[in-house]
Amino acid sequence: MNIIQILITYKLEFIIALMSLIILYLIYYVYEKDSQYSKNIRSIASVVEDLNRDMFYLRNKLTETTKKIDGGTSRMGDDEIYQEIERTVYDMIQPIALTLKEVQSSITAIDSQLESRIANLENGVKQISIPSSIHGNDDEKIISLYKQGVSVETIAKELHLAKPEVEFVLKINKIK
């Protein structure tokens, strides 16, 4: 090999290594963001669980109040009983409604953050390009020849590719 071919090979190896580092960073970034979102979702889940507990409490309270009314132990009139139940239920539901509105706004904020971050990631991934000499047909030929027992060097010579490109294809397809 002459010096130009060696330099081209090293440049391709450097480009592939740089792309690998970029991809690893993107994977790490997505993993970190996913863990943050999981944490947020867990906190929202605990709030929803508290709301369910409060609703259970309200149902029990309503059942007790209904039993008291049906039992005839109260001397209040039907309209008074209805108004008292309405006031009690309203007083109990009001904090739940406010909490639900807060949860809804939190979910909306998280959703918009997710959408913007996904868009940023998609734009970043679109900017990464794979070397033009690697195509789907070359991938199939490389894999086929390697499975037939042909060495990486021979495959590279036959397909007019650099040895690192052949190794890259084999590694991506988890063959080598």
C-alpha cells in the first residue's frame, strides 16, 4: 500500500470511530432523559394513587351518609339532606379537582418537553451519515462471503472496500 491509501484508511477509521462516539453519546443522552422521565412518571403515579385513595375515602363517606339518611336517624328534611350532601361532596372533591388540574399541567409540560427533545434527537441523528461506500447490497455480500469462510481482507479486496468498513458491517450485524 502506498501512503495515500494508508491515510485514506486511517481517515475512514477515524470517521467511523467518531461516528461511534457520537452514537454512544446519543444513546447515553436518551438513557439519562428516559430515567428522568421515569422518575417524573413515578411521582405522577404516586399523586394519582393519593387521588384514588381520596376517592375511596369519599365513596365510603358518601355511603355512610346515605346510610344515616336512609336509617331515619336524621331529623333534617329531604332538601336539607340533599344540600348537606352536595356541600360535603363539593368540599371533598374540590382539592382533588385542583390536584388533577396540576397533574394535567405537569403531564402537558412533560409531553411538550418530550416532543421537543425527540425532535432535537431526530435532527441530530439525521445529520449523522454513514460512509457512502456501505450500502445494503454490500452488507449482504459481506455477510454472505464471511459466512462462506472468506477472510475479511479478501472480502475487502473483492468488493473494493476498506477492511475497517467490512469489519464495521460485520460488527453492526453482530456476526463478528
